[in-house]
Amino acid sequence: MNSNFLFILIVLALTAVVVLVVVWSLLRNRTTPDPNHEQANAKIYRLQLLDLEKEHAQGVIPSASFEQSRAELLGRMLDDTTQTETHSGHRPPRALASAVLLAVLLPVAAMSTYVWLGQPQGLDRQVVANEASDNFANLEGMAASLAQKLEANSSDPKQWVMLARTYRALNQFEKALPAYQKALALELDDNIALERAEVLALLRDGDFTGEPWAVIRQVLAKNARHFNGLILAGSASYAQEDYKQAIQYWQKARSQLDDKAEAVKGLDDAINQARDKVGGPALATQGVSSSPSNAQTAGAVLSGRVTVDPGVKAQIAPTDVVFVYATPTDGQKMPLAIVRKTADTLPFDFVLDDSSAMNSGRPLSSQNRVTLKVRISKSGEAMTRTGDWVGVLENVPVGSRNLKLVVNQQAP
């Protein structure tokens, strides 16, 4: 069943339940008094009054007691008559009218309020996907605004970290580095130093040699069980194909986690990937894992060759940056996997797999088909700019090899 149709059915059912409860509350105990019941009560009072007068006439009840009893009996009769008139007015028709009115107006008001204040367009998946892309693009505006604000007041290290992370989310690593450095100059923090080291390695196409490794070792020298330090040390070792060392670092980090911790699954998956590289046994996973098997992961590869159309070659400089990446077919722009080179290496062969994933929680192996792209950027920024040269292959099955990706068009 279509999810949008199911959502509408659920909303209508809930509205119907609310209407039924309200209508029942209005109509219960609103019945009109029974005329036969009123006549029976009046007859009883008349009989009691006749008996009272008969006993008075026979001298059984003195005059004073007779008058008092007669007044009390008439008073009760008057009270009952008044209450009957009160209950038997026009309230039932009003209650029925109110119930009918609510039964009609409540659903209309609910739907109108949702249309006015809610987000009906959220039922459209394409709209949601477009909004997600727009929100990602808006990060650039946020970064520019925050950078301008920090130029006037740059004394808050947390603000600099926020700016650095925003640039990192945009894959603008060269701008993230100085922001991290500003934050560290204001307040030394090992976790922020590790973030900066990781960004520096990403800017170098995953190369941790030199300063990144020096920062990692410095942090671990102060605290050999530093969790983020061990995680990054494992990633650096894995990038250098030292899989056994990566397993050792990650296992030290894993030993600090409870089996129910959110980070456990991702860390276990990383350890298993490293074990698979060296031919070791996989770790037992906690509960039912939704991660791909080793066989699936091994087959989740895209490979081929990047070339440039002869008519475009003159527009490309050797120092231009080349990005080859895969994105989901649903229109999301965040890459699943990416490699970065310079134009002086063109034409070149490429390989995309889970080791080149942008986010370990969303690997290439999680998709069946992807959009494969190449982009040549003079600025070196990850976001597409007007004038960049690109090439695209649509709806490519994951596992495809010997692909031909040609740079042949210019981004508008």
C-alpha cells in the first residue's frame, strides 16, 4: 500500500474516533423525560393528598398537623414539576445540533489547520529530497555568516569549532583547517586537535603521514586509552594498509564501550573489514545486524577510467582538482564514496568501494544503483561551482567495472 495513502487513512481514522467521543459526550444523559412517568408521579401525589384530607375529616389528624403535612406534600409536588420542566426544555435538540456541527466542523478544522500550519508537502518524497539538497546548499550561507561574525568577535573557541565543522560538512577542508587552528589557539583540546589532524589527512587524499600521525601519537602519549585518539589511529593505520595495527587500536577503543552503545555496531563493522583484509575471523555481532556481509562488501566496487573529451582539454590546468564520486539515485548530493586527484594525472583509473566512503554508516555497499560523477574544479572545493567541468553516468549498478567516465560538459 502506498505510504501516503496509508498516512491519510490513519489520520481519518483518528479523527473519526475523536468525533465519536465528543458526540457521545454531548448526547449521553440528554434524553427527554417520559410523559407516562410524569403522569404516574402526579397521580401518586393526588392519592396522597386525598388520603391526607380523608384522615383529617375523620379526626385522625389535627388541623395544625394537616395543614403542615398538606403544605409539605404540595411543596414536593411543585419541586418535582419544576425539575421536570427544566429537563424537558429544548436541551436535547441543542445537544443534537452541537453534535452534528462538531462532527462536520472538527475534521474540516483539523485538515485546514494542518494545511495552514503543517507541511503537507512532506508527503511528497521528491519535495523532501529537494529540501534536503537545498538545506545542504544553505550550509555555505551559514558558514559565510558565521565567519563574518567571528571577524568582529573571535574570542569564542566553540564558535570557531562550529565554523570548522561546517566547512568540513561542505568538504571545504582547506577552509576548515585555519578555523580549527583558531579554536586551538584560544583553547587547547585534544579532541579538536584530532579533528584537525583528520581534516588535514582528508585534504591530502587520506594520507596521515607527517603532522596527522604526530598529533595522534602526542594525544595517545598523554592518554593511551584516549577513545577518539584510538579511533583515529585505527583509521590512519587502515589507510596505510596496516590492517593488523588498525585492529589493535580499534579493539582497545571497543573494550571501553558497553555492548549496547550506539558506536559499537560501526566499530565492529570496521574491525571486521580489517579482519577480512588479513583473512582473520569476523567478530560476533550484537543482535541482528543489518550491515552487509563480507561477500556483499567485496562486490561493492565501482571501477573504470576517467578521460577528458578532446574539446575540453584546453580548458583544464594541471593543478585543477579532480573528484570522482558516487551519489544515491534518489537525488541526494552527499557522496557515498569519493576519490580525489589532480588533473595532471588524467587520464587515470579509479576504484570506489567502502574504504573510500564519506560516512562509514552509509557505505557504497548499502546501495544497489548509484549515479557516478567526475568533476574538475579550479577552486578545489567539493561543492559544484559554475564553470566546473563534469561527466556523469546515471543509474550505474554497484559492482560495475571497466566503466568509462568522460569529462564532456560544463556545470551551469
